[in-house]
Amino acid sequence: MPRETNAAKRERAIEVCERLNRRYGPVECFLDHENPFRLLIAVLLSAQTTDAQVNKVTPRLFAQWPTPEAMAGASVADVADTIKSLGFYKSKAKHAVEAAQMIVADYDGVVPADMKELVKLPGVGRKTANIVLNVGYGIVEGIAVDTHVNRIAHRLMLSPKTHAKEPLKTEQDLLKILPHEYWESVNHQWITFGREICDARKPKCDECPLADLCPSVRVLGLRCGVHRRVRPMRYHGNQ
């Protein structure tokens, strides 16, 4: 097959977003929160843990330490005990307390609405900062690339294989081909799509609304035993 041009890849990526937007519409954040601080802590806790598990522990967590000031004065051991059902709970507790302390000391108790300042907080990387800015403040500066978004971007070959284990590079690849107007919805819509259709182990290629846009569909379809019903990629513009 001839190498896909950047223009063709851009057109295909936009069509992906358009179809998923028609399928899902606006998708609410999966983490329960009431303000940017609680959102920040919830995202910190969600690493390598399901959102449902995080939502089970945050009511008790925020009942005890509802504000940055309260959590800044908490014992790391006490926070760890509260969230011990989560993976890596000790390091997450440490980051939560230290982030709260920094928010109080350096930002007057207000979670900064700025990418450069957010990533200074303990445990906060660009993915977390993107979610806080997007969901907490309505500021769209990038795309939060979690495991679902990263997997889908590479299955669709919107990012090169060499970036498969580097989410930050995958994000930059997506930002280059998608117009800004699409950035806001990518994370939550692609997560929903990943959970419903494009599963890590058993993708439902035979049910996929993006099958004709996906270069990986033949391989994944054969692997899942649904090759007779999988449509090959033959997208040539708006449909």
C-alpha cells in the first residue's frame, strides 16, 4: 500500500472524531468531583486503577480532607490507609498530600489553571494537567493520552509505532493532525469507545463503526476470529 499522506491522515483522523461524536456526543468525566482540587486528586489516584475504584474511595477521602488546606495537614499514612484498596496507594497518598501542600504554599490554596504550573505539582504529568485544565477549567491546551487513547491512536496508525510507549509523543502526533476544535472531546469519547468496542484484548472489530478507517482491522479481526465480517479499510473521504 502507498504511504498515507499527512493530508489523508488528517482527513481520516477528523472523520474518526466526527463519527465518535455522532455516536457518543458530549461525555462527562468518569471521575466524581466537585471542583478542580478534587478532580486533581481523583486523577492522581486513577493511575493504573479503574475510575470506578477511585470513585469508591474518594467520598471517604474528601469527607476527611475536603480542601487543599485540610489535605496539606494530613498524615501520609492516614491518607494511604483511606485509599489502600487502590494500586500504588502509598505513593499516591504521598503525592496527594505533597500536591496539596504545594497548592497551599505556592498558589494560595487554588489549583493553578496553567499547564506549566500544574506539572510542577508532585505526581502531576501532562495527562493529568490536561484533564484538570479541560474538565476543571474549560481550558483546552492538549489531549490527555491515557492507555485507551494511546491504544486507539496506534491501532488507527495516527501515531507511528515508535511512539507506542511514549504517550507524550502520541499526544503531539494527534495535536498535529487534529484541528483544535476536536481536542476537547477526544479523551472521554475515545475512552468510551475503547471500553465499548476497541478493547485491549478483545476488540469488537465486527461491530466497529471505524472499521473502514482502521489499518489494523484485518490483523485484529483475524486474531479475534471475526475476519469474515470485518470490513477492510477503504475510506476515501466523507461518507
